[in-house]
Amino acid sequence: MTADFVTYAIHGLAGVALLIFLGFRARTYLMFFQQEEYDAPRFLRWVVRMGAADVVFSALLLVSAFVVWGFRGDARILWLVMSVLAALSAWRAVRLNGRAKKPLVMTSRAMRIWRLDMILTTVIALALYLPARQAGPLSVALWVLLLVHLAPLMLVLANLLLSPAERAVKGRYRREAEEVFGKLAPKTIGITGSYGKTSVKHLLGHILSGASPTLATPGSVNTEMGITRIIREELDSRHKFFVVEMGAYGPGSIHRLCRLTPPDLAIISYVGKAHLERFGDVETTFHAKFELAAAAIAKGGKVVANVDGIPGDLLGDWLAADRAHFILCGTPGGGTDLDWQLKDARQTPEGLALTIRGPAEAGWPAEPLIVPIFGLHQASNILLSIAAACELGIEAEMIVGALKMMPQIRHRLEVIRGAHGPTIIDDAYNSNPVGFEAAVKLLDQLATTGARRVVITPGMVELGSDHDDEHQRLGELAGPLVDIFLVVGPDRIEAFVDGANITRRDGSQLLLFDTQADAEAWYKTHGKPTDVVLFENNLPDLYEADFVL
């Protein structure tokens, strides 16, 4: 067996192991890229912000290279070591991917990106191999590290090269959806807001389903392609109502969605500080959300708006121009002429007790209504749903009956009472100041005498310049109401920790954890059956760097 044959065999083994590792690592990065909606600038900012690099593999390879170089060993030794390191790193990547809260969904688009990424990576690896095959150990290590650390950029490049084809595919799917929607022409209700829109969708969908077949976009589906898929796969001639949650990812987002599903009725829940990272300020957010109002009015429909959650000066301009197309909801006393009033709202152990006044023609009953869901912030969402259902012709008696049987909304202040375990308040999908405040107050209300009040939270995201102020305020609010704080990712929400430390009681605990899994593991060991535990938000893997390092 010749020396050249042995050399090429070792090189081939190392190359295969490296490509396998890079393939699995590409899937890890693709998971995060997918969570960022394939937005290349946001993904690359995340890579830089989180230091998303293969530190372990890189450090071990460099140490090995210096050892081989220092002892003047054969470079083939480093190639063998690299084979082992790549195999171990591939195994580690598989394990890390398996721990993801929101795993990669290998859609057709994701598969195309991954395949092209691997083709490009293989071509570059072969190109780098030509000068590296005769190089010393240090040079070999540097060539390999260059290839490894190009991984995020390779995904972005693959996505960029595929973008013309992706636009064509999306265009074809959208045209099919527009054709289906135009043929079926369901009564369409568009819902948007900085927060509250998913809850309003579930509430209204439940009410309407009791009257006529209704399709509502599932979960948190609120993007163009998500809505397109629901229309193509689920909308049919049975559905009288189509309830569509519309997310705004920048000015013009909702306008494009309204061209896909022109709304007969618009609902705007809140315009606030959520997603300021994307919009910059509340005024820009307002104009983006009110693209829905403009579309509904243009179609001859109306706009159900929560005046308590929308800046009055901005809303006032719309009302001055066209009050007749608005159905205004809120609490009395704000100086606005309300169509629907929330006279009183109380949280009880059985749910929300609401006293509501509507226009005379609605025939709304005077007695309080008990809705078996939790969180005072849901009172406004219920009011919006009632106003919208009445506008759509649903009788008051039927609305009341539906709301009395309203199931809890999953992961949005969902109270789970175990027979032999702690009471769980699952608010894992929440990430806004209003909901966070309501959740902490509910935690205190549900705790019986002697019960420990526990909160597990990584805080909120996308608050822009208000990030620290809002976390400080909520930390101070929670301080005296919580017995045990389990804070996830404290470096990101130092203001929350500081605020809680200012006001929390003597004897309470504040513990810090790097990941949600670590916090939950601590509680599994130290929890008590009498506890009341609030899971306030559960951030995607983008905010936990241990999946990459």
C-alpha cells in the first residue's frame, strides 16, 4: 500500500466526516434561519449578537494542530484527529437539534435551501482541499475553520440564489389561493394588533362556530404563506365565516394580506409597544395596523376598535374623517363616544365576571356574564369579540351561550389545576407588557393561604428602546407578589432582575438560569404540590445560544 494511497484515504475519511458534520450543523443554523422567517439581515444580526460559532470544534482542532506542529508530527495525524472531532461534533449537533423547543420544520423550501447549501459547501470544500492537501497542520486547521465558520453565510447565499424560484412558487400558491378565495367568497374577518389578536381570533371563532361553519387560521398563523396554505388546504364551500389573524412585519405587510383576503370586518385589538424592534415607534406601528382598517372600509365594511389600547390622538384623526365606519369598544370615562362599554371586569376563581353595555338594538343582557377564562386583559378581547359577532348578525343569546362554554385558550393564561400537583398558569405564548402584568396579578389571586407563588420567565422581546423600562416596571410590580423567581437569560433582562430585587419581600428567592430547561429542571426538584406556578413566556431557541456553541 503506497503512502499516497494512505494519505488520500485519510483525507477522504476526514472529508466525509467533515461534510456530515457540516450537514447537521447547517440544519441547526437553518432552524434559526427559519425562526427568523428567512430574513437574512435579522439572521446574520442574530449570529453576531449570540456569537453563534462552533467554539468547541474550533478550539479542539486548533489545539490539535498546534500539538502536531509543535512535535513536528505528520500532518496526516491532524486529518485523523479532525475525522474524530467532526464525527463527535456531528453527534453533538444531532443532540442539540433534538433539544429544540421549536424544531426545524423541513418544508419544501427548507429542503431546497439545505440541499443547495450542501452542494455549495461541497464545492468550496473541494476547492479548499487542493491547496490544503500538501499543507502543514496549522494551514490545514485554518482552511477547515474557514469552511466551518462560513456555514451561516452559505445558508444565506443558498437562500439568495433560490429567491427567484421561491418567488415564483409563492406567486403560484398565492394565485391558487386567490382563485379559491374568490370562488368561495366567505364573510371574512381580519384581526390585527400589537397583542391580543390571537385571543380575539379564538374567542370570535368559537362564537361564530356555534352559528355557522367557521374557519379560523390555526395557532399563530398570520403570515402571507401561512394564510395561503390554509386557504388552499382547508377553506371550502361549507365555511360561511373566515377569521384571519394578520401579522405585521413592517409597513405594507397587512396591505398585502388584505389583497389576498379582503376583509368584510376589521378588528384592531391594541397598538402598543410590542414589536417596536421591527417598527421603531408606536406611530409607525399604528399606521401598519390600520392598513386593515383602510381595507375593510374600502370594501364597505366596519372596524371594531379597542379605544383603550389605541393611542387616542392617532385614532382621533380616523374618527374625525369617518366615524360611521367604526364600532368603538372600551371602558367608559375616557371621553370617547363608545358603542360597546366594559362597565366592570373582575377576576374570579371560575373566570372573568363582566358587565357589558351595548347599543340598544343589540339586545345585550344587563346581568353580568361569567366567561371561564383568566386574565383581566382578556376582558377587552371578549368585548371586541362580542361587538364583532353582533355586527355579523349573531343573536345576543347565542353569543352569551357560546362564551359561557368558552374553552381556555392554550398557552395564554391557561389555568391547569392538577389533582395532586401544583396549579399551573400557562402563559408561554405571551410576550407583551399588558399580558405580563395581568399574569402576575392572576398568580397572586389564585394562590391560597400558604401556597408559594412561583414565576418562570425569560422576559419579553421586541420592545425596542422600551425594553429596560418595561422590564424594570414589571420587575417592581412582581417583586412583592412572587415568592420564587426563576429568571431565564438574566443578562438579557437585567432591568427585570433589578426591579424585582428592589421590591421583593424578605425570604423570597430570585434564581438565575441560562436556559428554560435549566429553570424547569430546578422546579421539578424543588416544587411543592401546593404551589401556583406561572410560566410567563417561553422564548424561541434564537435567544438560547447553547444550541450553537
